[in-house]
Amino acid sequence: MHIEVEVPRGPGGERAGASYGGGGDGETVSFECENSITSAWVCREILEGTTYPVPSFLGDVAVVLDVGANCGAAAIHFARAFPAAAVHAFEPAAAPREVAERNAAAYPNVTVHPFGLSDQDAEARLFHADESIMGSIVRTDDAVSSEPVHLRRGDTWALEAGIDRVDVLKVDVEGAEQQVLVGLGELVDRAQVVYVEYDSRRSRRWIEGRLAGTHELYFASLQVLDQGEAMYLRSDLCDHPDALEELRVILRRRYGRPVEG
């Protein structure tokens, strides 16, 4: 299905936190997603900048990794936010990758890769729940089908691709986030922003420990006992003069009311 989403107008329009908010001066983007209400809602939230808000005070952004790209909503969001950056979207599942490739066709700075990232080069099976194109290499009780997929160790792929830095990292791989962060090695430490999903308290504690020496929790669009989407900012950027004010803008847009403090 196709959805129409109003996003901030112009290249880089998503960068400034204060530019969000739907004041009627945006442009409409047509986006293809899975044929479900849930997928349409998730993709809309991403494209509008609600799920992955982008601070305006980041330094130069040259490389963005979208690990677990699905239909490509986050890749398109980051491509618009950072038009001069190379956005690499990784999606091993055939069905959503085909959709992502169609969505990315209008964005020359997006490359969709037909494999996933992990902590080793491997062949694996991706499990799918009923009537969903989303998948996980971690088998769950509701899995009804699977497909073979190819995985690459992240830092090995980066070395082969001539990439020695990752400025923005987004990881949403349905339970395999730890393997992705391990596989990317020291590239994670230098990332300005890390957006990561967790699906258990054990995973949340591991992620917090992995990032503890280099990043601080900046924003969580969802954070409950065994599920969450969190945004970690590199520690030096947390002291930027605009860090707190932009966080207030993000929270005000998210919850629809002023945030004090």
C-alpha cells in the first residue's frame, strides 16, 4: 500500500528539532509500505521524524547505517536529513527489501544491501510471523515461515567498503541487536547518534552497558519493561548548548505539551 506523509520541506529539513511539528509548510512524500494499518502507522511516525528525531547540532555526517531497514522508511528519513551523507540500508528479507529498493529509487544517496549485519559472516534463516514481511533470525513462538538470508560481520563489511566511520547508526533487527553492535566493533564508539530497539530487559541492560563509556541516553520514544526504542547521544554532544532545548522540543512534539526543567 502507499501512504502520503507530510515531511519538512527541502534537503536537510529534518535536521533541526524545532522544524518539526507540521505547521503546514512541509511537502508530501509518497511511500510504499506493507499492506497493514500497523505498518502504515510505523512508517508515518518514522518519516515525520517522531521515532528517530535528528538533532540539529550534530557535526559533519558522512555515513549513516540503517540496520534492519524493512521497507526503507528510516533510510529515506535519514537521506532527507543528511543529503550529503551515504546512507546504507541493510535488509536481508526479500519482500521488504524489494519495497525498500522502490522507495529508495528517488534518493541517490541511499544504497540498499541484500544482507543483514551481525557478529559474523554467516548463512541463517529469517523467521516470519503470520501475514507479516517483518522477520527475525531469532525464532519466536508465532513464526510460521522462514527464508534463507546472508549476514555479514559489520566491521568486516565496512573495511571492505572503505568505511572507517559511522556517524549515525540505527539498529532494529527484532532481537539480534547485540550481535549487530558486537559486529560493528569500534565503529559504534565514534557514532554521534545510536538509535536502537530492544525486546527484553536482558537486551536493554546489555545495550546500556555496551554504550556506557561512550554515549548517554538522550531520548526514548518507547521504553517499558521488555520493549523499547532508545536514542543514545555521544557523550561529548550531550554538553552542547542546544542539547537540552532540542530535547524539550522533541518531547513537546511527542507528547503535545510543554516540558519544564
